[in-house]
Amino acid sequence: MSSLMRVPCSYQGGKQRVASQIVDLLLEAAPSTNSYFYDLCCGSGAVSIELVNRGIDPSRIRMLDISSWGSFWTAIGSGTFNMGVFDQFLSNLPRDKHDFKTHMSELSKLPVDNHEAEVYPIIQACSFGGKQIWRDNGRWMNACFRNYWEPTATSVRRSPANPMQPSPVELRRRIVALVNGMEGVTCLKTDIMMLLETPIPSDAVVYVDPPYKSTTGYGFGLDITSFINTFREISQAPLFISEGVPLNDDALMLTFGGAKGGISGNRKGKHQEWLSRV
């Protein structure tokens, strides 16, 4: 089994399939051997995880996310993620996969409390289509969960689709690896524009993965043009932006691997992902 760390779970907009390509460019752009790396709107943390898998010390990584991922990575980085609480939530999962959707729907109705970091990866792993679940005024929002699906005689896909991806056992394995391997990262759970109140070191490398322009399904948005303009007023550090469209003529279209189709097998193509240095 590979010893490399992986993102906790599937997540709409997650960069696990292109993280290696992104990190190649971030490392190449680093002004020094001791450069810090900023992973902003970090989500499930694919880029930061890839950096650490490549040998970058977690203490040289600054993450930021205003969503519940921010709570998760703050707990991981500070060493305060509570495995006992996490294991308790896992132990409460139903044995019958057909009961998962009802169980998760009930769990998502509970107020978001001090265990946000431990609950979130579990409910996100059950999110239909990997769509982002977020919290608002102490409640989980956009909480729509998968049913256990089994193929019919006419289905293109021939294997069942589990209601939780990855499985509880695999999710726990990934979380344990992150608890052990990512401690030391600094994560801010705040609005990205707050970061620009103080200068960012010029020898840092900054990567931003904002919600795609003109897309829905995210609980938080970002005016990326405003961010870029303000960033350039205070810092000369290399700045990379992921988007569904190129932001300049030098943008690089990233290459996705993997299958095109979902359960139906009918998806016609893959979305485009561009990395722009601005």
C-alpha cells in the first residue's frame, strides 16, 4: 500500500488529480530553498498534501479556507483533531449501506458544534456528487446524500456505488495519515481578503483555487480580479490561480486522468482546468 497521503474524500473542485502538475510549477517558481507556500481556498488540501508528499516540511505551508475545511485543517495542523470523537461518529454509522442516506440526513440536521472538524469529513464523504456541504449560522447547508446504488440489467456501470466514498475504513486510514503527516501546517479559517491586510513575503509562492467563475454549488465566493489587484499592491511573490478558463495567454491547461463517466457512464467529457501565473 502506498505510504503517500491522500485527500480525505472526494470534493467538488478538488485538485487531487492535477495536484502533481500544480506542485511541479509551484516548486519551480520557489525563489529559495526555504520558500513558504500559501495554499489559499485550500479545500480538501490536495496541493498542500502533495507538497508534503514531495518533502516540503509542513511548517513551510500556509493554508486558508473559510469553509469547514478551514476548521478541519486548523485542527490537523495544530494537533487538536480529536480521533476519539471522530471514531465515535464512525462507530455510529449504520451497518446496512441502504441506511446511510437516512442516517446522514439526520446527522446533518444537528447543530454544528465544537466537533465540526471531526464531523465534516464524514458528511462530506457522503455528499451526493461530492458537492460542497457548508455551515451557515450553526447549520449544515447543501446537505444532499447518496443512496446505495446497485446496477440494473441496462446499467453501463456493473459494480455498486457506495453511499460513502471512501469507505469508513479507508476514510479513517487517510485521516490518521494526515494527523501524523500534516501536523505543523498553519491554517487560517477566514476570508481570503483578510490575508491581504499584511504583506506576503516576496520569497513565498502563492496558489489560489477559488470557486469557478459562473458556477454554483459553493457556499462561498471570491472576486478573483479584486484579489489579484490587491495582492499585487502588497506583494511581488509568484501568484498562481486555478480557474475553469485561462486568465492570460501563458495559462497552462492541466491534464486530467481517469474515467469520464459517473454512475450512468453517459458523461461526454471533462471540465477544463487552467493554471495561470499572474
